[in-house]
Amino acid sequence: MNSFKAVQIGCGGRAQTHARAIAQVERLDFVATCDLVEEKAKKTADANGVPRTYTDFRQMMETEQPDVVAFVAPPVVRSQVVLPVLEYQPKALVIEKPMAISLEEAEAMVNKADEVGTCFAISHQCRYSEEMVKLRELIQSGRLGKIEKIIVNCKLNLMGQGTHILDLIQMVYPGQEPRWVMAQIDGVSQLYASGGGAHPTFDHSVLQIGYDGGVTAFASIGNRSPDVPENINNVSLQFQVSAIGSDGYGEATLAYGLDAFLSEDSAERSRFPGFDTNAQMTQALYEEVVDVLEGVKDEHQASAHGALRVQRLINAAYESSLQGRAIRLPYRPLPGTLARVRHRVAANRPVVASTLMYGRYSREETLREISAYFQHVDVWMLPGMASHFDPEAEDVSVIKTELQSLGLSVPMISYYGRAPVEAKLRVAHALGAKVAVTGGVNVKKSPNVAEALKPHLDLAQQLGIKIAFENHTNSLETIEDMRALLETLNHPAASICLAPTHLEFCGQHTEDALAALKDRVSVLYLWDMNVYTPEDNQGKHWRDGDAQTPGTSNLDFRSILTAAIRYAPLALWSFTWHGTEDWPIERITSGLIRASRHIDRCRPLNPDSVFWK
């Protein structure tokens, strides 16, 4: 029996399953682990009987000269390790899915592996789950008849589980090349994620994939996918692959089993509880690596070439969402598709409507008006200006019910420092808000601000909320004032709410503030002003609601929005201004509609349409 030397780079959480799997393959000699954190490498080695550890993968490759290399790390770290490893020409390389975030990076790695003759496999271990294998056998046996549709769904995003589930279409319906794809995408909460564990892509994607013979695959990938009741308590296992044929229907549920209903009036149910128990699925992947090295198999079923086909399909799906049409396959897009989609999604984001402008109207009247034209609302809790919820006198379940009945979501609330702050932050959390806006503080005038605000910031962090401090005349007047506040607070829950009008009155510009503060800006007020308003006549301006409505004064929102997309792509955009206190409710709503139309005209939908410097 041959014995191939194996090493592993990366010893984090997911890496423990890989290490166990490698150790269980009798034809592999597991000789070393490597991690930047020496303690992790040693802990993994000790758990699997591995004799040596390293903190430098190049040193390990030089010293050990391994045949098989496993690289297990988040997808934001790929080619910067994979390409140098391939320079040592190992016989085989296995990396985690997704193989890359960008198509360009994936192709570069596959091309290099082909050049040096390395068997390059991706950890699509779901191919070895018993329920998926049974579904493939059911299809290939012909018992389902002619396949008409394949339906797949999972709760994690395209880079979290999407590559698994698209790869499984290739697995259960082999030898079929997709001819076209049509897709739509939604949600940006993970789109700009970075660091350990990040899988940057859209929150939800819907793909329709066409094959020869009229066969169509439907994929729902992300947080809007249907629940899988069998695994409702584990989002990672809410994962199904189904096939509909002329003679029956088969549905494989990960870590649960296979249900088949056949036209001969029979039903079959097989149960396979547990996911990758004792690393047996991952072990099977490494066993097949050795099969390829020994010549038993010509190509690994989870080869990087198959993963690259999935990557190209995802890229074409991005392009479909950009162009609003089906994309014929194979398709060779221009470089930077993901960057262009990121820009388009950011430019198309919905605007939040503030209840501030409806300050003298009841919550019932206000929400009803806003819901007729908007889906997102900023609920103000500021007595004397706009108080549309009182946490001391009302139950949050009441407003939640009202919002749900009107189809409104609450991405932000505004409380402006008025007590009870803790109760208002908890209301924000209960309503699903991610930002709570308060007034700005000048650290020169309030040197003890960090100590005073720490309890609120700590609670906000615990609740998953950012507190956004609005720049204002007589407090946060300049960009340097805002920087000083953030540096003094030194807290991850602290951010800025940019109000263009206040900046202009203080001789500052919104574009400069966005460029300076970048992702520390969590809210951008879309709030106009007449830049020629004399400084000594500000009071008149604050009372003129028409002059503050976007599109009626002088601010260049095309330039502002371009800077926002570039520097603060996750910041919320909110219609917020003063001067409507005495207006009829219909006039307020009309102003919001006009502002919305103006902002739509200003959206820089193409990344090169406006280049702000």
C-alpha cells in the first residue's frame, strides 16, 4: 500500500474536521500542521497524533516536501497561500469551499494547478452524504422517469452554502451543461464582510438555470429561502435538493434523509441523521484524493474544475442581476463583475423615511402615510419634536404589530439622548433596527463623554446596534470634531450620522466627510439646503421645509451619493429634515415623494458614471 505524506495549513474551527479526516485515512502519513498561531497548530497536531508543527507554511513545504496539502481558511485568504504552495508542486491540494470570492482568483489557481500537474480538489464534502448519494442513484436508475425540474434551497448565502448546493446539481444530474442562467439578488449585510469567517456576497440569491431538453433548476440561496422543518434549529443544515421527474419526486434533506414518491404508488423513506459524523464525509473526500494519486480514478469528483464551473455560473448570475436578463452560457464576463454588482446594489438601496417630518401627527396617521410609498421607516422617540413611541408608556409588541400590518421595517430609530436611553435601545433591537441616532457631542466641551456614554455603547454592542452621533452646529461642527469623538469613544458601536445641511453651515462638505470617515458613517441624511443662506439667517432656513427637501435647493446629491457608495457602502440613507411642523399631512408626503424621485435621478447606477475625487 502506498503512503503519501500529508500536511495541513490552517488550524481553526473547520480545520479540526479536516485534520481528523486526514488522520483517519490509512494511506496518508499526517506529518505536520501549520498555523500563524503556534498554539492552534500544536493543539491540532496533539489531537491527531501529528509529530511536527510550523507557523510558516513556506518553511513547512521546504522541510516536509509533502505529497498532499490541505489548506483550510476563510475565503478571503486563498490565492496568497494557494499559489505559493503550488510552486512546490505537491501531488494533491485540497482547499475549503468556496474556492474563491472572485472568478479571476479561482481561474488563476486552477490554471496554476494544471500547469504543475497537481490534483486540485475543493471541500464539497456534501457529495458524500448518504442522502445525496441516494438521490443521485434514484435519478440515474430511471425510477423518477425523465427529469423535468431540480429544486435546491439553503439558508446560508452563495459563498456560505451556495457553492455546495450548486455543486450538488452537478452531482445528482451529471454530464449536463447549463445553457443559461437568470438571477436576482438581495441584501448587503455580508457583501462587504472581511476578516475571519467572512463570506462576502449577497444575503439572498434566486437562480433559474436552463439545461438542454427543457430541464430547469431553481435555486433559492440565502436568508429568504424556505424553512426546512426537519433542521429548523440549525441554519447550516436547512439544506435540500429535490428532483421532479415524469414518474416521481425525490427530496434529499441534509443530515435527515431521502423521501421519494413514485408513480407506481410507492414511497421510500431513508433516514441518515447527523452531518459529517466522525468526519466520515470529509474522510471520503481525502480517500478519493489518494485514489487519484494511485491511479484508481482519473479525476476527483470534487475537483477544482467542477468548482470553477460553479464559480462561472455564480459570476453569470451576478451579471444577469446587473443586466436584468437571462445570460447565455458559457459566458465570459468583463473583469470585476462582483465590484460592479456591489456598486449597483449600493446605488439602488432603498431610502428610509423619517417620522420627524410628521411630528405633530399620530403614529397611526404617520405610519399609514409613509407605508403608502416607502418600506422602511425611522421611528423618532424625541418628545417635543416627534415622539412616535414611548417605551415607558407603551408595549413594543403594539408598534411591532402595526408595522407588520403595514409592511414596514425599521432599520433605524432616533432618540437624541433623551432618557430612558437603555429602554429605547432595547426597543430598537426589538424592532430589528441596526442603528440608533443621537445628538453629537464635542469632546473638547465634554471631556468625560467616553465614560458617560460607555454603558450605552456597551449595551448597543450587545444588542448588535450602532449608535450614530449626528454632526451639528455648536457640537460636531467639523470632520475633525467627528474624528475626535470616535477616537475618544474608541468603541465599535460608535458611528456617525452625517447631516449635509449642518456640514455646509459649518463650511464643510459631505463628500469630504465621507472620504475621511468611510465606514464609520452608518447613516447619511438626504437633506437639502440653499448654500447661499446667510449664516445669520439659519433660523429662517430651518423653518423652510421646501428648501430642505432634496431637489429644491443646491446640494449635488449625485456627487454625495457617489461618495457614499464608494466610502460608506453600508450606510443607511434617510430622508430627514425640518420645517414641516405646520404642514398638512398630504403636503409632507408629497414632499417625500418629490425627494424620492429626485434621489432616483441622482443614483449613480454605473460605477464609472460619476467619478468623485
